[in-house]
Amino acid sequence: MSRCIPLEQQNLVTFHTIPCCQCASPLELNTANMCVKCLRSKTNITEGLLKKLRLTHCTECECYLQPPVTWIKLIPQSKQFLAFCLKRLEQNMKFKRVRLVHAETLPTEPDSKMIKIKVFVQKVVMNGTIVEQSYVVEYVQYDRICENCTRVNANPNQWSAVVQLRQHVSHMRSIFDLEQAILKHGVGRNVVRIKKMKQGIDFFFDRESCAKKFVDFAKAQVPVRICDGKELVSHDTKSNGYNYKYTFSVEICPVCREDLIFLPPKVASSLGNVGPIVICTRVTNMIALFDPVTSARCFLDGDTYWRAPFKSLLTSKELVEYVVLDVEEVHSEVTVDGKKFGLANVEVARVKDFGKNDKRFNIKTHLGYLLKFGDHAFGYDLCGVNSGDSEIELEEYIGGGAILIKKRYEEKRRKRQSCSKDLEGIYDKMINLSLGGEELPYDLLEEQLGGLNLHLNDEESEAKSKKVRRIT
């Protein structure tokens, strides 16, 4: 049998109170049998904790020293800067068995070298009672120039080794990719000076060992040919000491991704009679080649390439747009770098010939699984191509007169075309960052990029929405 309880009695909660063992004031029952005031007066959990620390700051690059030798670029009054300061207290708090609960930065004068942070900590005291207290930690900032800025501000002629990075092509795509890898892995942190040249970049080092490490890194990224030399600067006859300046000439392979290559007869026979007309699909420390007619694949390492070097017959700047008029059945399938391809006979025509002539090309392509009637694709026009080499006879291998390289996606092209002009202006400013130019302010760069309508993940979102529609 149930009974109704009035609303006033439902909200009424009774607590058992006891007198404090110190001041005899009533309080709720707890394990310490003491009120908050008496408990704080008897225990001070902040005793022994660090309250004054020192921060080393570089005035040139705005970096802070993380002991022992690491320099980190931080923005004051940011979350990353607060985490950097609190990390200095972590070891001391573990030793004192206190737990960090909350921290906040206190306002100071703009030109002050003092940084104040209010820290809230907790600790278990008498009979399992948890006490929370707060205290202020003061960080004193001392200015000093880091090692990298010291080398930059020094006399630029004080170098002992130089790496001359060259690629004898018009676009230098491999140098740009290598430059991003250098920035990603931090290989260029020992560079004294960077100088942009006509077909490459010169990297100056203060030690020969740093230059050799840089050369080994470049050799592991792309196929290169290395020549070295040294020049005598001074000689001490008393101590029999010699002072040299070392020069390392690093020539990068001119072949790039999506280039059309006509293999020399000796190279083609050494690779199993592949080609001789092949497409470069990837360039790392090895060159990946693909035969678009037979779907055969082969790999060429740097040493083999430089024994019989060759250049690209056509580059990606010479791609021609075609439209697909007919596609026959797929004969065979192959997977290249995780992408599925299939051989098929297609009929294509050049877009620029529409309204001028009715010239068509019946060719065999490896894009059979991707192409259908009405699609557009980029390829190379082999009609009238001049190789400039007496050993290359193109007439026997031209076939249909065209080779398709990749499909053109109209939706992606329209989305990216809207912001391409704005990106060109930002690219001109950013290109100076890696080549030793003035640094673009972060706030200005973020504002310019934020104003663009960049559709970076539209394809993924559309694919996810299609899956949801199918499920529902």
C-alpha cells in the first residue's frame, strides 16, 4: 500500500552535525572531524612546491627553451604556452603527491618580463580528506639568442661546406617535394644560409658532417648523382693542420611523375623488354614505370638510372585534353599504387579540334575502368613529336597517336577553380618562407586563407551522404 508524501517533506534533507575538534563549531560529518578553516590552518599542501621559475626566451625567433637543448616557438597567453609552463611543474607535483586541478594566466603589464599563473591543486590529507588550495607561480623571462639565430646572424661567409642541389628541368617539381620533406623531418636545422640559384638551391653548413647527412637524406628521397670536391683555405705548418671548404654537387633525376618516357633500347632490354613507351607513376629513391599498352610495371633504382640516364619525352605541362567517344570491353585489370586499372580500346578526340575537323583516335588505354562515354581525360599527343635523339624511332611505337594519362573530374575542377586565383597570390608570399625570405605574419596568413572557400573534403562528405541515403 502506497501513501502520498507532501512536497515540503520530499525536499527536506537532514544532515548529522558534529562539533569541530579545534573550534567546536558545528559541521557536517567528515573523516577529519575538522571544519574547513581549521583544516586549512593545520595543513598547507602548497608547501615545498615551486613558486618561482625561469624561462629562457630568444628575441630573434620568439622561441622558448625546453631543457636541455630544444627550442619551441610559442605565442604568449596561448593554451600551448600555458601547457609549456605547467610542464615545468609536473615533476615537482609528482614528488609532493599533489594533483593539478586547474590553472589560469593572471594579467600583467605588456612589457613585463614576469608571467604569473594561478594554479589550483588537490591533495589527500588526514584520514582520506581531500584539500584543494591555490597559489601563484611566477615565471621570470630571460632573453637570449638561440644557436640557430646565432649562426644566421654570423658572417655568411663563415661556412665550411655547401650542398648544390640542382635539377635541370623547367618546373623543378622534385626540388619542391624534397624541400617539403626537408622541412617535415627537420634536416635543414643546421643550415647556416640558403641561396636560390637558377636551377636549384644552395645550402651552406658550418660543418662537413652536417652537409654529408643532408646529402644522405636527399639520396634516400630521390635518385641523385653526387660529386664532391674540396678547396684548401689555409694551412698551419707548425701544427700541420689544414682548413678546407667542401662542395657537394647533387643532381636530381629530371624524370617526374606523369611524365611520358621513351626508354633507350639498352634500358628497355635490362628491364625485361618493357615499353619502350612508359609512364612514370612515382619517383622516390626508385623510379616506378608503367607500360600503358601491356600494363607491365617495373622499377628503376638510382644507380641503374645514372649508368644510362634518359630524359622525359613529354612532361605534364604538355598534356592535351581529350573527350571519350566510345569505350569497348575491358580486357584485363591491374592495380597500380592502390588504384585499379583495366586495358580497354577507346575512341577519343581532341577538345581543341571540335568545330575544326573530325579527327579521331582509336587507342588502347589502361583507364578502362574509369572512362565512359562523354568523359574528359588528359593525355599526350604523339603526332609530330620530335625526340631529338637519333637512337629513338617513334614511328614504330606511336600506335593510335595518343596516350591517356588521367581522367579529368569536372566537379573537382569547378570547385578548385574558384579559389585558384586567390591562392596564387598567397603562394607567391609563402614561397619565400622556405627559401630564406621574410616570414609572413601568421595572423595575416590565417585571415587570407580563412576568406577563401576551400572545398577540401567535399568528396568525402558527398560519399558519406550517399551511404546514409542508401541505408535509410
